[in-house]
Amino acid sequence: MALTREQLIDAAVGILSEFGLADLSMRRLARELDVQVGALYWHVKSKQELLVEVAAKLLDSVPKPDSPAVNLAPMAIAALLSQLRTALITIPDSAEVMQLAQSMRPDSLDPLGWLLEFLEICGVPESDAPMARHVLVNHLLGSISAQQESLALAAGTEPTAGSDTWGQESFDYGVRVILRGIIAEYPKN
């Protein structure tokens, strides 16, 4: 049976989820799929292109929310960011993969487009919405990286009560502060 692009992406997600980005090499992926390395390049031009596809696949579980009313757009943004965090937090190195994908092809990540839409509903001009989105996504990815690193460092020690809650609480706090600043920058007339 011939290798498909979907099989390639699924296998890459599997390796990333189980072992992390350091173990996601094209050689390992070829071994996992029982093909020659060259067969992978029939479906993707580079490992970076593969990682963009992996990032998009990681976000598949996040449903597209309805476009909110103006007064509900900030809450919709916060809810979407929280869903993105939930989808990514358990996947090792997901923040690094997302950062690469955001830099290379943000248009391939549907939830980033939804963020733009919601920011514009909040009154952020179309020309500034990508910058506002960038700030919010960097907060999201930084939060994920910090919590994953904290958990990795704590591995083998007794977990402290509420350590996961603190990560979510600080993330939520940061989103509120950023959104207040963005909204204050573009008051409605």
C-alpha cells in the first residue's frame, strides 16, 4: 500500500506526542512507516513543511466558534485561546512546532484566522490585527512552554497541589490583561 500524506502527518503527530520534537526526525519517521526516507519527500518538501502540517493537525480538535457580537468578542477570544491551550498543552514541544508554523504559514492554521476575525470585531483595524494576534499567540505559546518545562523539571518529584491550576490561572490573567490593552487601544466610537 502506498504511503499517503495523511499517514505521514499522523505518524509525525504520534512521534511528537509520545517522544517530543527532538525525536521527530525524518529517519525515525521513515522507520516508523517502513519506507525509505526519500518516500517522505514525495509528500513534503522539508521537515519544516511537515511541522506546519503537524501544527495544523494538532489544532483539528478545536471547533470553529460562531462569530461573536461586538460586546462578546473579547470573551470569544479568551475562550478560543483557552481551547487552543487545552489542545496543545499535553503535546511535548507543541509550542515550538506552533511557533514555526505561525512564522512560516499562519494561513494554514485556521484558529489564527479566527483570532484575526474576532480582533477585528473588537475594533482592531485590519492593518493592526495581525500584530495583536501575534501578541496573544506568543502569550499562548509562552504559557504552554513554561508549563511543559516546569512539569519536565518536576518529573520524579512529588507534584505540588494546584501546579496545573496556577498555569491556567496565569494564562487566563495574561489573556485578560492583553485584551484590555488591545481594546483600550482601539475604543469604539
